[in-house]
Amino acid sequence: MAERASDRLLRMLGMITYLDRHEGVPVEDIAEQFGVSADQVLEDIDTLWVTGTPGYFPHDLIDFDAASYEQGVVRLTESRGMTRPLRLGTREAVALVAALRALSASFGPALDPERAAVLESALAKLTAATGDAAAAVDVQLGMDAAPEVAATVATALRRRRRLHLRYVNAADVSTERDVDPARLVTDDERSYLLGWCLLVDDERLFRVDRILEATLLDEAAQDHGIGARSGEFAPGPEGELVTLHLASTARWVAESVPVEAVRNLPDGSFELDLRVVRPAWLRHLVLQVAGEVLGATPVRVADEAAAAARAALAAYGPLADPGLGAAAEG
């Protein structure tokens, strides 16, 4: 799966702070610390080596000791101020206060006491530092879930209890299942419950707005070893392998959906490979970038998307008649 640029940026910023606190670290130790391969660490260091502050002359760049690097040890010699404490303006501080208040109100009940205390402490300190500007902030983070469902899910997470869910999936099929909840996962648009589904004996993501009913059970939720990076959807090998050839203006697709590989082409376009579990999802994606699709393998992917577009156009009836507008003008 291709890594998102935002994930790589966060890791490289973390590397600078980590290396600033340690005097020379073997590449293998950095790889273990950040959960990536040694080759990826070398790629990140090479990128950081040509990164810096405006001007971009040698003295403006982040720097490392070349002799140590040749021996497989990374020693940071110039961080260009990247490790200094961040100074927030009023606008940034208010934005953080709003985010923390929304997080506390919506997800605070689901946190264990230690994490809840950290959240409240950070919010109190930031509010005090922001002063009067923080008093005007009143934000609620919407979960798009029925209040009783959200409350039950939060209680189950806090008490480590098993849940019985009545859930409707994207195909509008309703099922009932018992779930050992692990944590809440959010993205820019949705909130999800990550847990171990006993119906399929595997971890699953449940969109909270699709949970029709949630019942707290007497059984304690078991620890199934769900990893820290779980919750990121990655289709398994059972999905069909599809290749899309896209124009450069559709570059966002490679960083927005789970892909297996990305190949940049000389003309600026690129190909991406992805595993598809639901054909309807792929048709929706292709229609979103229809103007940037240069090819698809298998070919029926493009044919099915075109058929879906024609069906949507036909649904408009007379309004879809190309001659209607010309007749009206005449």
C-alpha cells in the first residue's frame, strides 16, 4: 500500500526530534523506533538532507554528519530550529482549544482515566494561556450517530464491555453481531468503531452512523491484540487487482485510497494498482475522476463506469436530451 505524504511528513518531523535527543543512532534502531524498513529510513534522511528554511543554501538546510552516515549511523548536526518549542498565535491557540473541547465532549467518556486526565490537563493549560479568546469557543464534534448509540459505545469502551450491534452495511444489509470494542477511529468525514467481530472472528470497522442499535452486554471485552495501525482499511489479497492510468491532476487519489503500488510515467501521468472488494466503490471512484482517467485494466472497469454514467444521465429523462437546450434557444 502506498504511503500517504502526510504520514511520511509526520514521521520525518518525528525523526528530527528523535535524533536531536540522541547522539548518533544506527539506521536499524531508527527503523525499529518508527516501524519502517532501513531502506525507508535512508530515503527519509536523504530527503531531509535537502530540506530546510527559505534560501535553501547549504547553511539553510537540515544537516547530518556524512562520516557517521557512511558507517550506518545517523547523527543530526543542524536541525534548522525544527526542535524548538512551537510558539502559537492567538488563532492557532483558539483552534486547538476548540479541537480539544470537541474531543473531550464527544470522546472523553470513552477514554481511560489516565488519557482523560492528560486531555483535561492539556485543555486547562491551553485555555489559561489563550486567555479571553478561549471563552468564545463553543464547539461540538458531531458523530452522526443516534445519541443512545453513541452513549452505549462510549460506555462499552470505557468499561471494556462487549457490545451487541444491529448494523447496516453499505449494501443496505442489516446484520446482528457481538463485538469486542477496541477504540474509536475518525477521519475527515466519519467516525468508526474499531473492534473484534465475533461473527467473522476478525477485526472490523463499523461506521457509527450505520449502527442501528447498540446493547451493552455483561461479558467483558477480550483483548484480541488489535495493533496500533489497525483501523486503516487495507483490502486483502482476495480483492481483484485493478490498475488505473490517471492524469497528474488526479494525484490526490494515490494518497486518499488504499493502493498497492504507484508508478510515475515520463509524461507526468501515473498508474496505480489497487485491490477492489466492492465494484460499486470502484465505479464511484472512477466517476469522480472521469476526466483524468487515461486507461484501466481490466477494460470492463471503464465500461462499467461509463454504463453507470449513462444510466444516471438517462434518469434525468427529457432534461438529458442534448437537443432540448438547442430547441429552447431556437
